Amino acid sequence: MGSNQKSTYSFKFRDPNLGLIKGLISDLKKIRRNNFCVEYGGMLTIMNTEVDAWAIFTFAQLNDPPLRCFTFQDFQLAPTLEEFSRIADIGIKDAVPYTGLGEFPTHQQIGSSIHLYKAEVKANLGPKGDTLGFILKFLVGKASDFKSKEDWVTFNALLALILYGIVLFPNIDDFVDMTAIRIFLLKNPIPTLLADVYHSIHWRNEKNGGMIQCCTPLLYKWFLSHLPSERPFVQNKDNLKWS
């Protein structure tokens, strides 16, 4: 008789180095952080989420590819647009989300979105791997310059683009790639964030393990939102193992 026990896969999750970003915002006053959140949502909260690696590793094992959900012993869970929107505090636009199709934005369009000159964008938008983008140090350096000038509109735009590329849509270490830039220009990230979770976890289960490319802190916060927050589960959390 065959066993119904599911195989355990070896998953990895991209864990970006946030040192430069945290250094950039470490001395921001509360009012500046609040103003950023009003315009760009809860990305700072997502960035500062401490993810329990064992929790998310265990959770990924429960993916049910045929049903496109996560199957537990007695119930099933599936993230939704509305849940991700609430957790990220970013609204969902009534517009076509990012599809990966169409032409790349021009240097002028990118520059306008982050308040940089076209020539500066052209000089610093370079290749890495098989994509174009900005090196993180360049964007952090520009953000720091505008911070010192107290140009908060430009600072916030640069910080938001950085968080799109490093936290929401991590792909290449210390690099904000063209995909993140294009999603930033659309300002409708929630559908893509949800699609990343479904696609990456499903794909890695099909391949029996590997690197899961999605916004892990957002997935973790969603997972925790469905767990008990009181009584025995919380009281005994130090004695429980996710596995």
C-alpha cells in the first residue's frame, strides 16, 4: 500500500540585504514616515517584518498545486487580492495590472516618476543579468541627497521605488530591475504580488524545491493573520515547532 505522506521539499526564500535602506530611514521622524505611508502604503511595515523562516518553510510544503491553495488537515487557505491589499495598505486600481507586455518606459517617463533628469536616468540605468535597472547604491545615494535638501517629495518617490525593487519584487541582490520599475510606474502592485506568490510557490513545488521568488514578509503576515492570536496556541508558542 502506498503512503499518502507528502514529500518535503527544500525551499529557499530570497532574503534581501536591507542595511542600506534601513540606514537611509533610521533617523526619519515619525511625521515623515507617516507622510510616506499615506502616499505609498505600508511598505515600511512590510520591510520591517521579521519573518520566521521555519514558519514560511513549513507553510510552503502545504501547497496544493491542483487546487491552487494551501491544504491543511482540516481546512484550506488561499490568499486573496483583498487580504493582500489590506495587509500592505495599498489599494487595488480598477485598471489592467502588470502583464510584462508592451514597450519599456522611456528614460523621460522613469525620470518623471522619481523626479530625476532624463540624462541622469540614462546614465545610470544599466544592465545586470538579462535585465536593465538601477544599482541600489545609486538610488540610496540620490535619496540621501534629497533627504539632506529636505525635498521630501523626491525622497519619498525614490524610497518607494527602492522598496518596490528590493522588498516587494526582489529579483537580483542590491538591484532594482526593470520589472519593479514598470510595476512602480503603474502603481497597482497588489495583483502582481498575489500572482508572484501563486506562481513561484506552485513552480517550485513542481520542481521539488528551489528559490521561491515573492515578497516573503507579505506572505508571512498573511499567514499569521489566519493563526490564533490568543489562548493555548499563543501561550505555548515557545514550546511548539512549526513542523
